Amino acid sequence: MKQKPEDSIRIFSAGLLLNQIDILMAEIDGVRAAKDIEAVHKTRVSSRRIRAILDVFHDCLPAKQSGIWLQNVRRLTGALGAARDTDVQTVTVKTLMKDLPDPKMQAGFHRLLLRLNQRRQNLQTRVISRLDDFVSSGVVEEMRAECAGLISRNQTVYLYTPSLYRKSFESIRSNFDVFKSYEERILDPTNIDDLHAMRVAGKNLRYTMECFSSIYSHELKLHMGIMKNAQETLGYIHDCDVWMTELPLFLEKERTLTIAYFGRDRYAGRFEPGINYLLENRAQYRNELYNTFLQNWNRWKNEGVWDTLFQLLQVPFFEEKEIMPLSLIKQVNNGGE
């Protein structure tokens, strides 16, 4: 018979989940209003953290219900992700437009910005629909009820058990192994799919580390910062790869639309200087980002960053029935200072 997860892990996971649900729900009105792109960003991040919690602690939650919860959250994340990606592209275009080297490039940037705004408006309809589905599905109430029932026992169950620390070690280790498995394949800058997959794996690792960061006080701060750096750099590389795929298609589509409207492609050429400039700019930026990532990756290895991470994660594996977070252990060892 499968052993039931310890109460300490169940209660700990409930606290994490309830906190992220509250954060997500607090941003929904901002997402609907679509006046501040940060609302979409914060909601998307929160939805990803909820997904990480449901994944890491899947054996601590009702199997049937948690599967439905995860499915609903994923659908919301997908809509928010498309909207967020378009917001980021719009910001990039607006930023580069401020300092174009040639006035002839303006036409291409203005047309691209028009299409991005149109896309974002269409995506907003999808975002609202997914939000409505998420709210009306009842999953928020179900998750809150499940979490509240567990958290009500918080005063009678000691959380910092060896099992909780062992859970953190195994979860982080598993995600790290996936992240590191791409090490050899990313040495070739043309391995676009592998770089993107490593980015996704890095994001999963970072969110998993965040799940357990509170039981280590500030001990994981350095490593979470490194993972944030790695994830963001790989994310920027992916953004550039998307630009380099989409921009030639954009030019071709605009040429087709121009011919359909004017009967010839004479006017389509005015978009090329700006779009070609953006294409070259993103290619150069990608190269810089890629070299920076490899340099950082080698430095992290040489400095033994990953070794220290897992040494840290193994420290609390004691035989005692109850153990304390590292921050409290240090206070005891230092006479309560």
C-alpha cells in the first residue's frame, strides 16, 4: 500500500498554494482592464508558480481534483503567455523606435507596431474568456477549501521534518538534472530548440527552488538569483529567435496584403529598411546573450555553484524527529544571536 505523505508536507504545500491563489486573484481586475502590462506579467508568473506547486506536491493533494486544477491553470497560463509575449515585443519595438539611425526605417516599425497592437487586442478577448472560464470553473474555491482544511492543523503539526527537507532535495535535484542535461547540446548556438527547452527546464527549477526557499531562510538566495539570471538570459535568447523567425514572415505577409490592395508590391518595399534593421539588431543581440550565457555557465561550474547548492540541501538530513530551519539552527549555535 502506498505510504501517505507526511502531514508536514501536506500542510506546507497548502500554505504555498493558498498564497499564490491570493496573489493571482488580486491581479485579475488589472488583467481585465489591460491598462498596465505588469498585471498580465504578475498573473502569468503566479499561475506558473501554482503549476509548480501542483506538480511538486502532486502526491500530497487529491489526485482527481489536482489534475483538474492543473488543467484549468495551464489553460489560463497559455492565454496569459501569448499576451505577455506580445506586450514584450511591443515594448521592444517602441524602445528601438526612439533611436533609429535612418528615418526610412520608421515605416517598417510603425507597421509592425500596428500589427502587434491588433494582435494584442485579439488576444485580450481570449485572455478574458480564459479568465471567465477559470473563475467560473470553481477550482479556486476548491483549492482554497482544501488548503484551509489543511492549514487549520498548522498549530498542531510541526512542519520542519526530515521528510519535508528530503522532499525539497529530491524535487530540486530532479529538476536540476533535467536542466543540466542540455549542457552539451547548447554548446552549438544553432540548437534553438535545445536552448528553448533548457529555458523551460530552468524556469521549472527556479520555481521549484522557490517552493522550498522559506525552509532555508536566505540560504537559497544566491542560487535562486543565479537561476533567475540563467532563465532570463535564455528567455531573451528565445525572444530573439522568435523575432528572427517571424520578421521575414511579416515582410512576406505585408507584401501579399499590399499587392492585394494596390495590385502591385511597389509600396511594400518601404517596410524593408526598418524590418531588416530590427532583424539585424536582434541577431546581434542574440549573439551577445548567447556568449554571455556560456561565460556565466562556465563560471558557475568553475566556482562550484551547483555543488554548494546540493551540499546546502543535504545539511538538514538529521536523525531527530523534529529539526529546525537552518536560520534557527544558526541562532542556537550562536547562543541565540
